[in-house]
Amino acid sequence: MSDDLHLVGLCGSLRKASLNRALLAAAAELLPGGVTLEVVEIGDFPLYNEDVERAAYPPAVSRVRAQIAAADALLIATPEYNYGIPGVLKNAIDWISRPQKDAPWRGKALAIAGASQGSLGAVRGVYQMRQIAVSQDMHVLNRPEIMVSAAHTRFDDQGRLTDETTRKYLREMLVALVEHALQLRRS
């Protein structure tokens, strides 16, 4: 099914014990055969500054741009901060998207997931990320959507996703993302 696809994951939280980082770890466990997931680090990006960009991309930005360019599809896991995506994720998007015509994720399949301790499961962050992704010419997977509410009750103390229903939906999302990426590859 997979034709050896490589996915890149971005986490919108820098916290080591982040529920969204744990969601990406669960995704890595649940991938279809022949599919790999590499979670990239965005915490070492400087704040976006066009003057710096004009001089040269910082090494951290160049590294992640290359990792995304080599990927077949992306998976973003984001919390919701103040009704939107976290600043660290927005900063990474600003760096990676420049210049827009050369953004390494243009035309690639993308799945977006979110986890939060609240009752809405990061829904506003996920939908804001979806809006940004469309502006970046990424091909956003419409269904299934993964927004994990009360996420602190769905992971154990080691950060392992233990809720079987969430694991089932996450597995379904990954299968759909792989199918979406393969369709794009064939077209």
C-alpha cells in the first residue's frame, strides 16, 4: 500500500512531555507498513526576520526545509493556544514558507491533528492550521479529523496513547494520509 513513503511530523509544542508530541509518537507506532515518520525540531528557529532571511537561512531552518523537501507528506500535531496555533509553530511556518513559490511543502499531502486537556481537543488550533495550510498550497486531508479532547486521560504516565478509540482514529487518519499522498504522487 505505501510504496515506501516518508512522512515528516511537526509538533506545535516545545514541551518535552507535550501531548501533541506524544500524539506524533503514537502515529509513528501506528503507521502502515513501509511508511516512516521523522519528527523535525522547530524549537531552535530564531524569530522570523526578513533581514536575516535575505542574508541566509539559519542552519536550523535550512535543515527542516530539506527534511520537508525530502518527505512525501506531512503530519502536524498542534495544541491550541489562545484560540489559535502556538507562536512557535507560526514562526516555523513563516520561515519555511519563504519564498512561497519555493516552499518545500507546496503540493504535498498534509494531515493535521490536535490534542488538548480541554473539552474541544485543540479544534481552533487545528482549524487555524488548516486555513494556513490551504494558503501554502498544501493538500489537506479532510477526513478523518483527529482532535483529542481530555488528552491527559488518554495517555499513560510515559506518554503512550492508551485510548483504543483514539488509536483507531489515528490509524485511520494515517492510512488516509498515505492514500492521499500516493494519489498526489500518481497525478
